[in-house]
Amino acid sequence: MDPRLSPKSDLYVFGGYVLLALALLVNPLALWFFASQGILPEVPAHHFHESDIRYLLPSLITMLSAVMGSIMIWAPKRLRYYLNDSFAFNLFLFCALLAIMFSLNVIQPGQFKFFRLLYLVGLLFFLLNTLYQAVVKKRDGAELHPFYRNLAVAIFGITLLLIVLEGVFMFHQGTHRFNGTLGSRAWFLNHWELNAEGYRDAGYDSSRTAKRKILVIGDSFVAGHGVVDRKDRFTDQLEAMIPGNEYSVYNLGVGGSDTRDENKRLREFPFKPDILIFSWYPNDIEQDGELGGLTLQHARSYHDLPGFARYFARRSYLWNYIYWRYPHPDELSDYFGYIKQCFAFLKVRYAHLQEIDRLVAYGDSLHVPMAAVVFPFLENAEGSQFATDPIEQRFSMHGIPTLSVRDMLLGKPAIDYIVNQNDPHPNEKLHKMVADSLLKMLEAVDAFGQGTGIPKIETIPEPTPVPVPFADTPVVKQVQKPVKPQSSTSKAQPDPKTPGAPTVSHPKVAETSDSKETNPPKQATTVKPKPKPSPKPATKESKPEPTKLDAGPVIIKQDWQGAHPLKDE
């Protein structure tokens, strides 16, 4: 009797029924039912690899379990003989296990590396077994043609090399500006730890809260996107450099945060600062632009690849790394031009400046020293002046010392100060430069109250003083009429402070140093004006408009995406 057709034991058949039961439990319909009943957690609808977790991986496991279970129960030969004799069965197993590996790559990438390596070893076994069945094993019929034999060896050799490289790039970790790559997600899973308040910072224990507090509010530039060790960020380095060990710097950086979100988070933070530092980056105006009517085409990754290639580029460590080494037209449509448009439209720029005013107003209400750090686009610091100048002027108008990182980077190669060519976040070198400059600036304005005697930093004066607008106080643009010359018979205007004198209410406007009366009256009874500027000329109120900075709005030609639907008002 052929040993391959020997009777199967009850335990062997029971194993087949177990595999069929597994196929019934892990299929997509069963998982959806379990999630709806609260037995399993729901997969977020916006998850980047929702299709793999919900459908593709469960379907592959179901198919593999059903085939193997059916063979163990009803097939005439045992399962191991199919592995030893059948090229088709070995090829089926290899392809199914390869597809399962790609779906597993996107789930917790960079984690469970030991088990992933074991899986690769098993995959290599089935690959070599398939090659043996196709090329090496002797056949009862006609031998394989030499051309097809060589072709099979070449295909299996290339496949073997790709699987080995897949295992090598499994250990690669590097951040990306959008954090959509497998390597970037693996980096965050290994290096991004948050405290109880949701910040990438040390815990707020009693030994820390007892010290004086410096709060640094910002986005991923503050949180240290791409910086492996938290101690290498400028906030932690600043804390280490402050003499006396009396201050603790709290890092309130959140990736993707903007000025609106920072306003909210700063007011909700349970600890009040002794020094408050704002960090600003040009994309902080992005949400104000969208609320103001500007349309931003968000990133559309992998859409420049056909469907078959997109499958591997999204799920393979090797091909994902190769794909993101190069720029792509669909990655983000002229983001730099979109930020330019935001600053060119007064409606959007004014809304953003109001959010900055709210931040400053909150700091003023706490009566604490404040400072600001203004970052440019690090990959194009020189071309970021259209964004950084209005913000630096706004902080200076409030009397807040401002550190311009753009001035620090002019004339220097950008690649020396960013994490990598695909991640323009500041690296450890730039964090150190910012910490050094920030410490000197805080000491210069005596923010630590140590009386160093270092002269205070002068703020940039505004050519024309303007009222400081806050979120709840509308700003009215004042149009100043020319002063008409008084006739020789006109009476002098009485002093507004004289009892009984008529009063005239004027909207508040900035007084100029050359404001004088023309043709003063000749009557001897004329009241002599006090040695101060004359009463303010009457003005006519116009409709509310945003306050213009310096010489007016930044004029940017619409050289991107054609004309924009939003017009200046």
C-alpha cells in the first residue's frame, strides 16, 4: 500500500476541523460582527491601511486556513506529501504567505522584529521548495526545457534577493515630513513617547512642578520631529543651560498644531508659566487660509503609480523606501505657493495675526516675560521672508523679543540643518543653535530676573503706530482728512479740559509729530495752546479693514494654480 494513502488519525483530522473553524472566525464578515458587538475594537475609518486590517489580511488567512484544513480532512494524501510533491501547492503557499507578510508590514511597523525575521525564514523555505519542485526534482515525463529552466532560476534568484533586502530594510527607520512612510511610522513607534498630558515631555512630578516654569508652545518643530533623544531638542538644552537649576522648561509641542490650536492648548494647560515662549512656523496660517476660502490640495501619495506597483510601494519596506527617496508631483501641490497666497490675502493674514494677538494677550494677562522663535521653511529660508517678516514685526510691535531662525540660516546649506532630505524639520545641530541664541536673548532682556545688567534688546519700531487689535476688539481703519486753514475771523478752539467748553468725540488715531494748526487766530483773547500736539483732526470712519503692516500688504503674483476664487476685500 502506498504510504501516501495511509489512513489518517483522528487527531490529524481534528486539526483540519480546527483550521476550518479558524477560517470561519477570522473572515471579514465575522470580524465586522465582533466589532459591532464591542468584542473587538473598531478600525478607524481614516486609518491609512484600513483595507489591509479589515479585509485583505483576514481574507488571506481565511483562504489559507480553508485550503489546508480541507486537504487535512478530505484529500487522499496527507498535507506533507503535497509539500513534497506538488509544485502548484508550494507556489500557492508562497504567494499567500508573501501577501500576508506585506499586510503585516503595515501593522505596527518596526515592532516584533524577531517574529518578522522568523516569518521571512519560513517564506524563504517555501521559495526554495518551490524552486526545487520546478527545476531540480526529477520528473516522470519529459524534462523541462533548458530555456524555461534558466528562466525559472533567474526569477527565483531575483525573488530571493528581494526578500533578503526586505529583511534588511525592515530595520531602517527615518522620519518623513508627512509621516506616511513605513520607516517614519516605525521611527515614531520606537522613539515617540507621550506623558499623561499628551506631550512628548517628561512627567510633571512634584520635583519638577516646584521649580519656576518656562512654557514653550508650538508644533512638531518644538516636539522634536526626527530628533531621537528628547534631550537634544532646544527646549531641553535651554533648561540644561539656565544657571541655578531653578527653571524647568515644559515642551508643549504637538505635530500638526497651528496658532489656533496653540491658543486653545495653552489656556487648558494646568500649570501657569513664569516665562512664556511662542514658536511659529509658516504653515501655522494654513487653517486660517482654508477658513478664509483658499483651497489647499492635500497630499495624495502613491497616485502616480499604477495599481499593481502601488500595492507593493505601500506595503514593502524596500519599495516604500525607494519610492519616498524621490519627490512626486502628487505628494503636495505647490504648498509653498499656497502659503504665499495666504499671506497675500489681507482677510487671511489679518485673521492669523489676530490669533497671534490672542496668544500675546493671554501672556499679558499672566504678567510674565514672553519671547518668540520664528522658524522659516528650512529647505528655503531665503525665500521665506514673505512669511517671517510680518510675524516678526507683529511680535516686535507687542514688544516681545523675537529670535529669527531665518537670519541664522541665510547663506548656509539647508541639508546641514534638517533631519534628512525628505524631512525638513530641524536636526540636533539647529536645535543647539536655537537654544544658545534663545538663552542669550532671554538673558539680555533679564527674563530670569537676575539683574545681569545686559542692555535690553531693542524692538523694531513701527513706521506708523497702530492700535493693537485683539480678537474681541474690531479695528477700524481711520482716514485722515486734510486740515482746512482757519480764517482770520475764526475763534480759537477751546481747550477740551476747560469747564464748559464744548467737546468733540473723535475716533482714536495715531498722533503725528508735525501736527500743527495753520493760521492761528490773531485775537488777543485767544487761549494759548498747551505745549503738546494740537487736538486731533476729525476723521471719517470707514468699514473695518485689517491693520496694514509697514508699507502695506505683501503683494504676491498669482503664479501658482492659476487665479484664486477669493478676492481681496
